[in-house]
Amino acid sequence: MKTVDRTSVRGTITRAFEIASEVERWPEFLPHYRWVRMLTKSGDSGLVEMAAWRPFGVLKYPTWWVSEMTVVPHEFKVLYKHVEGITTGMDVEWRLTEVDGTVDITISHEWAGPKWPLIGKLAAELVIGPVFVHAIAGRTLAGVKTQAEQA
């Protein structure tokens, strides 16, 4: 399963990267995030627990995962490896690039799916990726864009 979500932000790459990488602050301006907690931190790396809502109309489905997070400031990248939750094993890359006075932000998710016999790959490709991962990433990008452009 692979999902790619993108947005373009008016502003500086430094400010956009600060917002994208300071995940503990996300619940302040991303209402779909229930919480974000750094469980451990060492320099630009750490273990982060995240929980978000996936809305379905008036209903909200809770999601939760733990990732190894690595911030790569000189490349304007944030990398995650999901280590707990249904998406264990998922690789995530946030990449920010300057393009003609704007900042392009791309989030890529790659995952073989849950280790469920027979249906794991199908569940990832047909439900988890498009219905949950893509939807939450899209909301996250929209919120990061709004926050960066207000700065």
C-alpha cells in the first residue's frame, strides 16, 4: 500500500518545517488529533505516540499508533516507522521543498499491510490506506498549511 498526499504552502520552508516537525503541538491547531506524546526523545529522534479521529459524518472513529520519529533538519524531512498499532511496520516520510516562492509538502506512506492471513494486504489497499491514512494525512496537511500561512 502506498499513499501520497501533497500541499503547497505560502511561506518559508523554515516555518513550515518547524510546524511539521513539532508534533507535540499538533493537537493545538489540528482538531482531529486527540493527543501526541513524545514517549522518549534523543536529539532529533524519539518515540512518539499519536492518536487521531477519523470522522465519518457526525461519527468519529478513534485511531492510535506509536512511531519511531527522526527529524532530518538539513534535508527538511521527518521520518516515521510505525512500531505499535494496526499500522505497525508502516514507513512515513514528510518531505518539504522550496518551489518558486512556496513550500511543497509531501507525505508518503508505504506499508505491506497488517499481518492478517489472506486479507491483510487487501485491507491495507482497500480500506486502511485510502479510508484512514489518506483521510488523516489530508486533514493534517491542511492544518499545517493553515498554521504556516498564518505565521
